[in-house]
Amino acid sequence: MQMIKSERKTITIAVLALAAALSGCATTGETMHPGEQVQREQIVRTGVVENVREVQIENTRPATGAGGAIGAVVGGVVGSHVGQGRGSIVSSVIGAVLGGLAGHAVEQQSGRHAGLEIAIKLDDGRSISIVQAADEQFRPGDRVRIISDGITARVTR
């Protein structure tokens, strides 16, 4: 009986650790500005949206491996509860491998988010295209402002 309580406690702790690690992937939906844009002069241009296309923006940060490691631990612990003797060892190894793969996939997917590619006809007649997070919706014909520091740019209303 004591062994079962200990195993349940181990599983509960592993699941809570995985949930805590993944909760850092959540966003609030607020518009975020990089710190280097604070108190910097920005160039503002205006124009009209010509086309909007949904895209996926992939995070360029390298994976930390935390997702795979946490998944492997959880999978190994859960797998160890299947079978007895050698069967328990084999299921623990299989659980660790499958958990590691699943955790890695979750970490990779958390580095992607919805974006928009916005084609704009500037008031001066030039055409530009900007890819940004899909935190604001645009339709062809919308008047917009393009805020830029000469390297990065953002479209807003």
C-alpha cells in the first residue's frame, strides 16, 4: 500500500512539473514591444492594405531540450507502472522514449504562432510587405500606419 501512494505521489509531481514548464508558453494577447524600441524615435508612414495572408511564424530560438527531458521523465514514470519485472523495465524505457518525443514536439510547437503577411500600398506609391504576429486584424482597403526604426516595422491602425 505504501508503494502505491509513493508511486502516485511521484506521478503527480512529474505531471505538475510538466504543466508548470508548459504554462510558460501561454500568452496574454497583449501587443508586446521589444525593449529596444522604448524611447526611440520611430518613422511613421501611412498606406492602404492591399492583401493579407495568414502565415506561421517560427521562433528562431534553439530548442532548450526541456520539453523532451520532462516528457521522458513523465513517460518513464508512467511506463514503469505497466507490467512486472522485465515487462516493467521495457515499458518504462518505451514510455521514456515516447514521452521524450512528445515533449520535444510540444516544445517545438510552442515556438510557433499565427502571423500575418500584410501587403501595403504606401501613400508615396511604393509597395511593401510586412510579416508580424496576428494580434490585430487587417482587411484589404484598411488605412494603416507603418511604424519602423529602419530595420524592424509594425503595421497598426
